[in-house]
Amino acid sequence: MAEMILHLTEEENVVLSAPTVRRLIETKNGDACLLYLCLKRSGDAMDEEKLRTMLSWEKLRFDAAKAELAQARLIKLPEKEPPAEQPIPDAPPQYTEEDVMRRIEGSRAFAQLLREVERRLGPLSTASLKILLGLNDYLGLPCDVIYLLVNDCIACKEERFGAGRRPTMREIEKEGYAWARKELFSVQAVDEYLKKMQLQRRQYPEYMAVLQLQGRAPSMSEEKYIRSWLEMGFPPETVAVAYDKTVLKCHEFKWQYCNGILKKWHEKGLHTPDEVQRENAPGTKKREQNVPSRKAGMSRYI
């Protein structure tokens, strides 16, 4: 093969460190490499629309290359807040008994819902009837979805505290707001969501075990932490490593501190114990610090 020579002046060169080149090669993705070069050439400051125009790419192709770079820990994407954490801005209206009676008389579905809910929870107070009306009228949850909501809340309560325990209407209302934020407005959407949640709940004992909290179900706050770790892609084995680091530092287990460790690893794309071990291996940081910077000289080119 004939020798290839790059005909470029020094002003036209884009300098990449050796670790960066290695990670780009490991992606085996030409689009990701090209996007990274465009980012470096533009000083990492060009917005997405201009980059897409420069590359003549559709959004789908651009997003795929961007995701590949994020997976290789060459760029960091902004984290989006989960919809469940965003509050619904306005308070529901103050319903009256007359409002409830009008809905019962005017909607066979709502009247049937009340009968079924009372069959599961017992007689409902006027305040409870107003809550159900708010879920249906204000939040827009259909009656069949509200019935699934009630049953799911009952199942969760019994799982946590034993058979026969029932949720309060305020607890059901709170979960209803969460469902509305997640846009669970159809039986199909609810079914998919509940299957996902059931799969996650089956994994909770493994996470509680590595946190030395086996033998009991997680509390609601603890469940939120574990669920977020599952959604970030951490297996129990990695959580066990974070647990050890937490206890070593704090001399006891602290959920918030452990969560902070895992969030930092997630930002770096580290999700398995092997990835964490390689990142923290002796000499890794030293090697990266010894990589010549752009200001240190122009001795290596791509």
C-alpha cells in the first residue's frame, strides 16, 4: 500500500489526545467520529441545528451519533428530569356534594366506578367521593384507569404491610397525580407501565440484600432510589461496590451518599463493577494527566 500523507497546515489541524482517539476507534462508528471532529473544529460550542446543517444529516442520524459519543464517554448529555417529579401547577377545584351527585347521575361509568371502589375499600366518605371526582374530572383519568389505579395502590399496600391493609384516598390521589404526569390515560398505557413496575419490584430484594437490608420490603423513599438505579442501568453488583464505598466513607450506610456515587458513575458511563474498577485502577488518572494538551505543543496530529 502506498504511503498516505496528510497535506494540512498546522492552523488546520485538530488535535486529539491518545485516549480520545482510542475511544473513537472503539466505537467503530464513522458517524460518531465525524460528529466528534465537527464538535472539536467548532470549539465544542456549535448548536445542534448548525451541526446537522454542516453534516447534511437527518435528526435521527444525528441523534444516533450523539448517543454513541455519550456511550463512549466522549460527550456528556444534559440529564432530563423525569416527568414524575414535575408538579401539576394548578390546584383542583373545590367540588361540592352536588357536583358529585351530578356526575353520578350523568355518568354510568362513574357510578359503576364508585360501586367497584367501595367493594374494594368499603363505604366512601364525601371527601373520598370528591377525590375520585377530581381524578376523573380535573386530571382527566378515565374511570377504567382510576379503577386500575385503586387496585394497584391496594396491591402495593398489601405487599408492603401485609394482607388486608388498604391505602387511604389521599395516597390514591397522590399516585393518581403521578400517573397523570406520566400520561397514563389509557388501559394499554397503564398495562405497559404496571408490567414494567412489576418487573422492577421483583428485583428489589436483590438490591436490598446488597445493601444489607434483606428481610423487608423497601419503604416508599427507598423504593425511589432503587428504581432510579434500575433505570440508570446499575445491576446489584455495582450497587454493592457503591455500598462498600459509602460505609467506608461514612462509617454507616446513607442512601443519599450512595446515590451520589452512583449518579457520578452514571455520568461517566460506568455501570458494571469491571468498568468502575478499570476507571479507578492505579495509574489511570496519572496517564490521562500526562497526555499533552493543546497548549503544551502540537506534536501529535490526526
